[in-house]
Amino acid sequence: MAFARQAGDEAKHFRMIRDRLRALGVPAAAYANPLGKGYGPLFNYLDSLKTTVERVAAGQFTREAIAVVKNRQFIEFCERAGDRDTAALYRDVIEPDERYHHQLGRELLLRLAATADAQAAARQAARRTLQLADELQRAALTTAGIHHAPGC
């Protein structure tokens, strides 16, 4: 159920962000095909995970924790830029959902990572997720100058 809830929330976020971009006059080509450049390294890593404990540790626990932090930075950026509507979207809807996803991941990990092997797998998955997220953040800054990207 946790994965289903998260998938539904992420689809909702995409629709809300798409609608906000439309309202800002951003051309549809900029967001209509989110896979236009293919899957990225983080998706490929998450897709390669074999066990539920790895998936929960990497996705729901670690990736969603990153999203909470990045979204908070993005909200502050939007507020400083005077874009109160985008800040409100992230603050009032998206960030609470991401916090909930992280909490679901935490609760699942407490149940699933019950053995030393499961805990080691969870730690490794979380570490690799953090490493890939850091690499992607550095690449966004280096290639596009993006330093306040949202995390959802």
C-alpha cells in the first residue's frame, strides 16, 4: 500500500506542477515529456534493486528525505523570488506528501530491516542513493547552473 500511495501522490504532484508551469506560461515542450532524455542514473539504480528492504531504504526512506530538504530550499527560493503561488504549492501540498512518504519508509524499514543482512543491504542502498543524488545535484549546478531544484 505504501508504494501505491506514493505513486498516486507523485502523479498528483506532476499534474499540479504541470498546471503551475502552464499558468507561468512555460511552453508544454519543456515539461510534456519528462522522459525525453531517457531515464537517469538514479532511476536506473532504483530500478536495479532486488529486495523490498533495498527499495524502501533507497526510495521511500532516503530519496524522500532528500526531497524534503530540496523542496524546503526550493520553497525558500520561490519566496525570495516573489513566486508565492509556487511556494504555496510546494509548502502546502508537495512537501507534506514527501514527509509522509519518508515516514512510511521509516516505518517499513523498522519492520523489514530486522536482520543484520537486511540492515546492511538497507545501509548500502541508502548510501548509494545519497551518492547518486549528490552527483546529479553537482551535474545540474555545473551544466545548467541549477542550484535550487525541487526534490519531488
